[in-house]
Amino acid sequence: MKKAEIVSGFSKLSKRGKMRWLVENFFSHPEEVARELKSFWYGDPQKQKIFDDFSENTVSNYYLPYGVVPNVQINDTLYCVPMVIEESSVVAAASAAAKFWLSRGGFKAEIINTQKVGQVHFEWKGEAHKLEGIFADLRSRIIEDTNHITKNMRQRGGGISSIELVNKTHLEPYYYQLKLSFETCDSMGANFINSTLEEAAISLQAFVQEQEQFSKEEKELTVIMSILSNYTPDCLVRASVECPVADLGTFSGGKIDAEKFAYKFEKALKIAHIDVHRATTHNKGIFNGIDAVALATGNDFRAIESCGHTYAAKDGQYRSLSHAEVKDGVFKFWLDMPLAIGTVGGLTSLHPLAKRSLEMLGNPSAQELMQVIAVTGLAQNFAAVRSLVTTGIQQGHMKMHLANILNHLEATEKEATETLVYFADKLVSFTAVKEFVMKLRTGKNNNFVV
Ligand code: MEV
């Protein structure tokens, strides 16, 4: 690889020009890499343009598997849930959990609230009570001045739900916020919120300047920034399952009975509640499900993740997002999850597969999709903890890992079958599998083959 040189005007190059620059500067076999990049382009140039326009400096598409989980019963509806994820065993785990709960009443989900948040952060060098004194009028002014932006959303039942003045001067000199709450109906609402906030910031500055009773310094208010907050604890959904402990059945081929399972499961959840290291991995398992559905439906998984992790630390310590309780012979398992998502706007209708995902889910409202996403997180979490407290996680993982290794080794169907049989009761590692396949290829493995 050549040493990278500063390039100017790169964004103005054509797509082919960008590719040429890239392959010629960073690869020893440019033609082959160019062919490979092109092989991932959409066949239809019109469709490829849609993908190119999602981002900048695009040279190709990056594929991830698109899988589905059937039989997910939520309240009284049966869903087939789309998931985009590269990690082996996640879809299989969600499917197994969906099947498990299907015969035990299915999943339940309820929306607790749907409020999103935005802030105008500003500095003001006056006495707080003076600002507080004009705040009622300022609020009306902001509502009026943002009317042209909020009108359509209000017609759909949304808009600004509240405006608060927050005094943060005890944390940082002169620092205040306008904290706005929003209802954005079926859209994620990021653009709507940010446009409204920027307009609110202009209103705020103008209104303060108009206050004749304010000194020259008091009329000078500095807006630092206006932006939505991805922390939306009041955009919350609860997903849950419950059944009599006796109905949980037995695990590990009958070695673990229902009571023991429920006990260990509840204990595992307590550990994830009190131990930060475990909580992080536990929640990662939840996000395996949540992110995969978010991606499949064209939602912003980074926003969801950052919000979820903040929520997990809301009492000052990072904790498990899910909870379990075994009481009076009943096993309960639930997840409260803040999810600011949308089913209209953004990628949801532009990405052809996001559109199909929503169609597969029956073109849900944002609230319905919140339920589906939270349930998938709970299902994923159930499957992971179930494995952890019974067989261990590696049994399932390794089966999928083995499939990936076989793909990597470009194993034939015959080689794959023989390898799967051989490793059914053995520890899988890349080296061991490679050695086995190599021996199969050289005919030195006959005594292993079943
Ligand atoms: C792996 O992607 C996720 C798990 O580690 C989650 C967990 O430990 O609960 C299996």
C-alpha cells in the first residue's frame, strides 16, 4: 500500500473517479479491487443512485444479512420480524425465544409514553428571576414563531408539548436551557425537532432584545447550540412475558427443572443489575435484537443505543435494562426501553428493504414498531440468559461459528456435512476445523469420518 497523500476536491470527483483514486492509492491490485467494489453495486443504476445519495463519497454497498423471525406473538398479533445483523446465532436465538413464548401466551407490550426532547443551550448574564419573569410570554412567543414549522405536525396530532426554562448556572456560569418536549407521531422527528429548536433559538434572542426593562448586557443572550436530545426517557415502551414457573418446562435435556431454571434466571438478572461488567454484556444482548430490527426498518440504531445506555445508567450506575421476578409461582421477565423511532420519513420509505420490512410488519405506527423492537430485544435477552444459565452460550454460538469457518474455507457440501458431524460433540476452533478440513482434502482423515 502506498502512503496516503492529501487529496483535494475528492468529493467533487465522479463515483468512478473516487473509486479510481481509492484503488490506485490503497491497493496493490487495483483492477481486482475495483471489480469487487463494483460487484456489490445494485444491478439497477436508478436503485444504486438511491443508495449513493444516502451518504457521501460512496463507492460501493456494504452487505449485511437480512433475516426474519416468524411466530413473534405480541399482544394479539402475530408478526414476522425482519432483522439485519452480521452476528451468527442472533436470529436463531430470537426465533427460539419467539417459539418458546408462543406456547406460553406470547409477548406483551405497552407504550408508556412517546415524548421526545430538544434543547436550546444558551448563556445569559442577568439575574435568573428576570428571565423567569418573562418566561410565560417567551413561551407563547416561541409557540407563535414556530407555528409555520409545527403546523403540519399539529394537524397529525403532534407538535410541541411543553417548553421549560432550565437554570443550570450552578453547574456552569450563565448556562441556561430551553427544554422542549415534542410529540412527533409516526416520524422519528429529528429534522422537525431541530428545525423547531433553531427557530425557537431565534425567537429567544429576539424576545430578550425586545425587553426594554433589560440592561444592555441582559439583552445580549448567546445561543450556544440548539439540538434534539437522544436521551428520551419519556419515549418508553415495556415488553414483557410471564407464565407459571411450572410451565417453563425443563432444560438441558431434563437436567434443569423449571424451578431451578427460574431461580438461576432471576439470579442472572440480579447480577446484571448490580455488576457493571455483566450489565454491559447483558444489555449488549438486548441490543443485538433491538439494533437488528432498527436497521431492518431504516431506523437510527446509534440514537437508540446511546439513549438505551444512558437509560441503563439513570440512577447513577449502569444496570441491566431488563428485570425478572419469580413470585407466587409465577415467572415474570420484562424490559423498559426508551425507543425514539419512526415509521415514516428518513430511510423508512427510501431504503427498498426498510420499506419491505415495514410492509412485512403490516405498516405499523411508530408506537406499534416500538413494541416490536422492544419485544425483539427481550426475546434476544431471554434466549441469551436461558443459554447462559443452562447449556452455556458456546454450544449455540459454536454451531454458527463453525458454519462461518466452513464458508471461509470454501468447504464443499460434503466436507461441511462431515465436519458438522465430527464437531457435534467437540470444541470448535478455527485451527481445529481447518486442520480437519485439510485432512479431509488430503484424504488423511478417513478414520475421523462418520
Ligand atoms: C453476544 O452477542 C451476546 C451475549 O453475550 C449476551 C449475554 O451475555 O447476555 C450472549
